Amino acid sequence: FLRCCSRARPSRFRHGRQLCTSSEPEMTHEEVISLFQQQGLIRSKRVLEACLAINPRLFTSPTPPTSDASVEVSEEPFAAAEDAANAMVAYIITLELLEKGLEKGKNVLDLGTGTGFTAACMAHMVGPLGRVISLDKNKLHQEIAIDTIGRHYPHLLKRIEFHEKSVFSGFPEAAPYDVVHVGAAVPSIPSVWVRQMTVGGVMTVPVVLANVKDGKVVVDSNNTEPQQQKLYRLVKTTEKNDYTMGEVMDVNYELFSSAQE
């Protein structure tokens, strides 16, 4: 699972209420989500419904990324409520950023299947008339995601198409997309991803070594922190593929490797 925290709100997730201890019973998934709602992390009713409906503890992570804000996790399903709660932070923030584009019947491009958790949440939000195209060149990732969703949320498989292919070319066959979710960090944003979006479409993307200059992401060769990443929210504004971007927070995602090319 992705791990991240916001510099603007570190105390909320790092030093706030303890989610579970060895001397106390674990919080249930519903209790964790309720706590996030009380803290103001979950604001949208539809995101709340998706978070309650899809349980992250059922999903496994073959290569779980980490950050300074969290501890190492194993390759097993999330057994402890604290692990699940920490992992949910990045996903909840992402779903909130994409929520306006995840209305019923919308078309979604998921770049990097990972565990399949985000694809499942987005498929829940777009409903039976919506569609999620999930790309990953890692066959194991897709097999695990399909198995997990098939066992626990079989109705969602009808809304998700899994394709074992490079994320960098997108999927023009089903474009344009109202939402593009990028599940791993990139050094810059491929223009093909923007071209495959609808005008008004929204993308969340973690970018490595990047600054926003004139509303565009560019690689900063003078950056002395080679793994520094930021999460951005991009909105396509014209048919000429112009877009606006806003920085959300510092993150630490797994990188898209050359295996995805």
C-alpha cells in the first residue's frame, strides 16, 4: 500500500489518537473510517460510502512501499487496524481529490493496478454504468487484484477491465477518461495521459524531483533530494491539452520502473 503524509497536517496522522495498542482491542474497519471522518479527512459522502464498502485489509501488497511517516509492512493482508488505517490515508486523499470525476457512469483510467484496492473503490463510485480501465505490466499484480476482487467483490469485476500493458502509453481504445489515477511516481507527466482525458477531466499523479513552473511539472535538476516526491492534482482545461495543476502534499510512492515501459 502507498504511504504518505502531508507536511501541513503531520500531527493528525503521526501523533494523534492511537488507533490500536497491544493492550487494547483492534479498531474495526468501520471504527477506523469513522475516526477519519471525525478528523475531517473524509468529507464527501460518496468517498465515505466507498471507504466503508471496500475493506483494505482484504488486499495484499506484493511490494509495499514505505515512507518516513510509517513502519515497514509485510506482504500479508493488513491484519492490524493500525496498518490498515495508515495505508488508507493516501487512498482517502486520492479519492477525495478525484471525487468530482467519479460520478455514476464515468470513465476511469487506473495507471498501475497495484493491489487493486483503488480500482475497486473507483469502480464502486462510478456504479454499474461506469468503467475502470486498470493497466499494469506486472502480471502478478493483476492476478492478485483480480483474485481478491473476484472473491470479495465479484460484482465489481463487471466494471473493471484489467490489461497487462505499459502504463506510459495509456489506453486510447477506451478514451477519453473523466479520471486518471496514477498509482506510482514518475519524473514527468507523459503528454499522452493528458491527451486521453476529457476536458474538465482530473488526474492525480505523484511526481519525482519536480516543481510547478508556469502551471507545468518539470524536472528540477538542482534538487538535492533524489527521492523527493509531490502529489499533484491536474485538471485538463482545453481540447488543446492545456491543464492546470495544484500541489497537494509530499508523498513517497513506489516508482514506475522500466518494466512498465
